[in-house]
Amino acid sequence: MAASIPEIDIDAANLASPRVPEIARALDGAFRRTGFCYVANTGIESNLTEAVFDASRRFHALGDEAKREIAINAFHRGYIAPNSSLTQTSSVARVTRPNLSESFMVMHQVAPKDPAFGKPLQGPNQWPDGLPGFREAVTAYQATMTNFARRFTRLLALALSLPATYLDPHFERPTSWLRLIHYPPEFPDTPADHYGAAPHTDHGFITFLAQDEHDGLEVRMRNGEWVPAPPVPETFVVNVADMLARWSNGRWSSTPHRVRNRSGRDRYSVPFFWDMESRIECLPTCCGPDHPPRHAPVRYADYVLERLDRNYAYRQAAP
């Protein structure tokens, strides 16, 4: 574990735990300093994580034609091919090369009869053929992470000196993204500015990242130094994203990070992005006469769609 990124035992995100005040203080401290931490003792069974990594490896072992049959659609669900996303919204680098990684994106379920069906980001998931048990493993992990994220959000509210349920109304209909990412090994002559994932910040609220056993993730400290965030068994890497940084009025940092897979092996990771669908304005505990709001209110969907439109080739090609 990188010394700059703390590991926090969250006691299964149990709000009845006597350690909750201690956990809240630790989260606040980590997110004030770097915007990143590892969380341990999550209460999530390891077999679910193992199953979703197995599903990811089997999916990415499919032939190119089979994967492209479920290419990412207008609702941002499906297969994202290598060299098809370019991080033009990076705040710390001028990115000129597309990401080397490939991924499969699943989002929250939206039934055809749902009034929101057909609106931006509100559509059907896509599923590959010929992979028995794949959909079941992915949806089981997604459901477990959704329940975990709801509990964790209450820890975050407490860490911000708010009532535990203060943020709940913003997540009645959450926007969630589960991404199965494959980073092919980079060659020794890979240009220094060509990344598995170029320097970027996440767009939404909070990210929970499960990593395989291979290094690659790096986090940019406030002094500009890039430090590794290596795999730590049975933990998630958790980071603040742009909406939470705005909500907290800069109290917590949405910190740039990147991935370079110099391990010589295929690397897999599974981030779960937990987001809202609401208007964001400064939280009452994060502003005052001497610390006015730094950002105008923004609607999450408007913010994230603008970034998707700039970063993904399939959206730029759309009429």
C-alpha cells in the first residue's frame, strides 16, 4: 500500500458500530488530504468479487467480433473497444492519445415501462451471448455494491457533519456504473504519454475500485507527485469524484489518477461508480460567511453528459 493512501477498517459500513465516529473522522481526513483511501472489512463476500473478475476475464477473452456485436450504445452500455476513448477533460495533462484499455459497461437497470426509459443514460443493458453465468455474476455483484454504496453514503454524510440520512433523497434513483476493464500489457517502447487510462478525475459522486493482483494505478498527490496505489487484498480503493468535491465545496478532493500497466501481464479492474441524479449545490456544513460556495449549482446529468460527449468516440460520431 502507498504510504500516502491510508487504509480504513469500516466495520462493514455498519451504522450501529460503536466505531462509526472514528470511521467518519478517518474518511474525512483521508478525503481532505488526498481524496483517496483503501477501505477494508467491507462485509462483501470474496466469492462475489472473484466471480465478477472471472466474468470479466471470460468476456475479454471473446473474439473481437463477438464483443463488437454489443458495442456501447447511446445509453452508454456495452463494449468499449481499445483506442476509442480520449480523456479530453483531464485537468492535469494534455491528452492526445486514446486509452489502451477495453471495457464492458453495465449501468443501473431501467425497465421499458419506466417513465424514464429512453432518456439520456436511461436504457437497456447489453449482454454477450455464449457466456453461461456471466449476466448472473455481474448483476449479483452490481446489486451487492448498490446496497453497500447506500450504507457507505451514510458514513460519508456523517463524515461531513450531516445527519446519516441527509443524502438519501439524492439516491432514491441512483445512477450506477459497473465497468469491467482489461488493460493489456504495455510494451517497453510504449510512449510515455500513452496510458491504459490517461490522467483523469471521475465525474460523479464516489468510486469503489476492485483490483486484481497487478500494479498499475497511480494517484497524483497535491504536490504533483504520482504515487502507486497497488492492490491490497480484500479492500476497495475509494476515491472522491467531481460531484462530491463540488458538493463539499472543495473540502474533499477529486484527485487525478491514471493507469499504466507495466506488469507484463494482462491487468483487470472492476470500478463501481455510485452517482446521483439530482441538482448539486454546496452542502450546508461546507460553506459559511468566510467560506462561500465555490461553484454554481449544477445538474449531475448535464455535467456527466458533457464529459461523455467530449471523451467517447461513439458519441462524437453520433448525428
